[in-house]
Amino acid sequence: MGLIDVKNLTFDYIIRDENDQIESSVRALDDINLEVNAGDFIAVLGRNGSGKSTFAKMLNAILLPTFGDVLVIGMNTKDESRMLDIRKNVGMVFQNPDNQIVANVVEEDIAFGPENLGVPSDEMRRRVDEVSSTVGMKEYLLKSPNNLSGGQKQRVAIAGVLAMKPKCIVLDEPTAMLDPIGRRDIIETVSKLNREEGITIIMITHYMEEAAAAKRVVVIDKNKVRADGTPREVFADYKTLRECGLDVPQVTELAGLLKNAGLPLRDGIITIEELISELKTRKS
Amino acid sequence: MLRDITLGQYYPADSVLHRLDPRTKLFGTMIYIVSLFLCNSWIAYGAAVAALAILIILSKVPVGFMFRGLKAILVLLLISVFFNLFFTSGEVVFRIWFITVTKEGIRTAVWMAVRLICLVTGASIMTLTTTPNSLTDGLEKSLGFLKVIKVPVHEIAMMMSIALRFIPILVEETDKIMKAQMARGADFEEGGLVAKAKAMIPLLIPLFVSAFRRATELATAMEARCYHGGEGRTKLKPLKYQTIDRVAYVLIFAFLVLMIIIKIKVK
Ligand SMILES: Nc1ncnc2c1ncn2[C@@H]1O[C@H](COP(=O)(O)OP(=O)(O)O)[C@@H](O)[C@H]1O
Ligand SMILES: [Mg+2]
């Protein structure tokens, strides 16, 4: 059993008319099977409308399966009595930094989750101090979130989730609205959490370079899982990626072009560092 | 620039009043307002003004700030002075043409003006020395007893606090949309009332759409962070009465007793 087990998951959005009658339904996820293991760092890729956000919302009982099951540490998301336990263990960070910060002071926003869980005040204080230094926002605890940059707001959102002491964090395109510096900050923070705290990360993104930082890549297209493997394996399969409307990382493409031009490079280069070291060994 | 607007009119300073618990201040303000309505002698009004003066000095808020709130009630103040001054019957002091001013008229007009000024300034002292956040907390805690009669106190406080967070964001967004529309030739200044109202439509529609989108996303984010209403919620910084609050409560009661004695004894 994994940390999260997704079994034959199918989900339809039901669209109702004014009289609450079912007008039509849209299939957003179609028979998804996936096992997430403790300590994983998974990047979920897919073009717009492929069902990524819907998938994310199934993992902590914000949406419930139409068919199939989602089990979080053995708890079924359909079991209403376990809802808070599931949400405490699977935290979520969303795309828009502004629309997920609730309080008017950074420290109070970080404490929002623990407050809902009824954590005692002194324990809460300890957690807020700890997680704010983990994400590097300790100096900003008493500031208003309105005066922070997008990247800083996302770090506050991550701290807010961390304060609930989750086993897993799901991030839905957390960098989509950020500048390059904010993006790098978030990816570094998330990688650190996975590496040092052993928190399982599921990060939805459409930047290939960010996916390359993950341990495992899952490609979703047309509501189905189309590829699942290490970044190297997934990026090696250009054909499937193209079919899913995705590109390989720029550096992988460059390595491919160099190889076609006659340079004897190995397959599966996915980061700039790898290409540089590969070129160096060829030179010597 | 718009990011920095503060809501309410909090004036940051380090004073005894700033340190008081918001519940103490809410209670004190309420007692002060009640005592204003007990006033019916010069001594009583003198005591009310003296108390206010002491509070203003204690608050360390510049006097100019204090009286800013009065602008809003200037018209009301003038009207009430006008009617009391000229339309109270009694012992005539002087008469110009058909206007008579009586001794009672002067007295009522002055009392009325003092009462209104004290009322508004007294309430201002509270809002100037309390951040909107702690005011919300204070309201939630002190009105908690209303839950018994099914008033959703927690929900109202949560709504106020979310409004405080999103108003600056929406103001900034309005500004952005307005500039975008102006760049395409929209005109928000010219024309009559109807033309101006029409010009607002392309501003309001995107604003509403965005506000609803924000609300949906925020609701999802709150659910994801285990929000399930006020039940069983704890606070990072629970309100706690300190020694100064106890002292303040004693003074507030002493003031109320004093005002009642003045009302009974002085005629
Ligand atoms: N609230 C909704 N109501 C109806 N259909 C929706 C809703 N949200 C998403 N969809 C549909 O579900 C599909 C998947 O959407 P989504 O999960 O948001 O994709 P992604 O995050 O990959 O862009 C899309 O076809 C979208 O139109
Ligand atoms: Mg999405």
C-alpha cells in the first residue's frame, strides 16, 4: 500500500440548470490508477484542460470520485468522518497566491490550518516559528501579506500547509504566476522539503525544467495517465510527449540536435549540468 | 501606493490604550456612550469632556487625527445646533427680526453639540487605538453570547476579516482595470450622471467576475486547510485580560457610577 492509492478513478463534472436538473456532464478524469509512495517527488505534466487540477482536488477530498476510490494512508476520501484527517495529511498549494491567503498578518495566516484543527496556542506558536524559518519567511511574520512579492506569498502558503504537519503536499501550478526568481525560490523550497523533511511532493506544472527536478514524472492527457516514470524515461519518449501537447526540456532538445549533427552524446540528458559535463568528457 | 491604504483608521503608537484588550475598549466605549445619554447638567457634561480629554492624552494620537471623524457629522451637528438654538421656547435672551434665541435654546444647543462631538470622538479613540484585526477578534469574543440566539457571530467576524484582506486587493484591481479601459479610450469623468454610470459598466463587470472567481478559489483553499466553521477552533493569539484591563474595568465602572450620582444629585 502506498501513501496515496488511486484506484480506477473516474470523475465527471455535473452541470446543472436553474432547476437543479442535470443538464450535462463533463468527464474530467477517466480510469486513473496511480500509487504514490512515501518520500516521492512527483511532477504531473499535461496541457490545459487535461484534468490536472481536478486530479489534485481528488487527493484531499475537495472533490469525490464518481467511480473508483482514492485512499490516503488507507483512509477513503469518501469517508466523511476522516475528511479532516485526510486534509491535514495532504496539504494543497494553489496557483494564485492572493486567493489562498486568508488572514491579514503573515503569522496568522500560517496558523490558520492549525487553528482549524484545534492545536493549542503554545504548540501553534512553536510550529509557526519553525515552518516560517523552513521557508525563509521568519522576518515577515508580522507583515501584511499584501506587501509581499508573489514568490514570498507562495512561500507563506507553503508554510501554512507545513504548519498542519502533512505527510504530503500537492502543489497546483505554484509557479505559474511568478517571475523567474520566485519560480526558482519555490522549486528550491519544495525540493528541500522533500530531501530534508521527507515530505512527499506532488507538483503540477507545465514547465519541463521544473519537472526535471522531480524523481518521477506523470503525464496526464485527455483525462488519462499517458506516461509514468523517471524524468529520464519520460523525456526520452518524444513521441508520446508531442502527442500530449508537451515539449521536452530545451536542453534535452539541444542535446538531441547536437547528436543528430554528429556529436556522440548519450541519451536522456535532462539538465544543463548534465549536458555540460557530457560535453566536457567528450572534449577530453 | 494603493497597497498601503489602511482600513479603519488605526493610528500606530505605543500607548496604554493601544495595549488594552479590544474587549475592554469595546465595553468602555459602550459605557461612555450610555453615560453621555445620562448627562443633563453642566457638571455632567464637564465630567464627560474631562474624561475624553484624559483619554485623548493617554492615547498619544495627535489631536488633529482625533477630530477627523467629526467632518462626517458636521452637517448633522450644524442642523441640530440650528434647530435647538432657534426653536426652543423659554426665557428670551435676544430677538432679531422674527428669530428669538432663548436661554434654554442656547443651553440645549451647546449640550447637543458637546454630546455629538463626545460620541464621535469617543468611538474614534477606540478605532484609532485598535487594529481592525483585533477589533474583529474582540467583537467575536464579546458578542459570543449571541450564538445562543442563533446569531452567526463567528461567521460574521470571519467575513469581516476576509473583507479586510480583500478590499485593498480589489481596490488595486479596480485601478488596474480602469487604467486598461482608459488606455482604450474609455472616459470615466465626462458627461452627466447617466453617461458616468454607463461608463462604469465595463469596469464593474470584469471586477465582479474576478471577485467571484477569487471567492470560489478562497473557499476551496480554506476547505483544503481544514476550515469547518468556528467549532473547536483555537487561536494563535487568544485574547487574554492583563492587569491594565482589570484596572480599566474598575475605572470604567467608577466613571459610570459617578455619572449616575451626578444625574441623581445635580439638577
Ligand atoms: N468546475 C467545473 N465545472 C465543469 N467543468 C469543469 C470544471 N472545472 C474543470 N472542468 C473541465 O474539466 C476538464 C479538466 O479541467 P482541469 O482539471 O482544470 O484541467 P487542467 O488543470 O489540467 O488545466 C476541462 O475540460 C474543464 O473544462
Ligand atoms: Mg489547472
